[in-house]
Amino acid sequence: MEFKWPSFTEPVVIDPLRSWTAAFDSYDQRNDNCYYIVTLRKNDQAPRRFMAQVDVGWAGDDWTSPEFAARLRERIGWVAREGTSNTSYSGPL
């Protein structure tokens, strides 16, 4: 079975005004980083999109466990709460 990167399509609430979703962009095998396009929504403002870089070196070889997806979600959430990208890579944005 081929591995499929988790997708975070259900809005994750940050606070009463903000929430985020994220879609997989790419994986840099050499540096063990993955990149997600985060969509940040705040009240009635237009959604903002930016890139989140997540080091997945902690995961070892098994990326299919629920723990992997949960930790990935947590780390993307850290970037989303800051409201700005944590990398110079902008991907297709």
C-alpha cells in the first residue's frame, strides 16, 4: 500500500475568531521535511494561505500510525497559530 500524506480538511479551531486547514504540498527527503499549505481563516476576512515546514525526522520509518498524523497536525497547528510561514519555501502559493 502506498503511503498518502494526511490531509487536514476539517477546520481546526485556534480561538473564537480563527481556524485553519492544511493540504500536503511536498516532501524533501534529503532534509526530512514536509510542507503543507495552511489556510488560515479569521472571522469574515478573506482566507490567508502560507506554507508550513515540518521536520518529520522524529517519526522514524512508520508514517502510517495515528500518532504520526496527530503529531503532524500538532506541529502544523503551531505554525498556524503564529499566522505566518516558518520557511522561505513558498511552493505554488
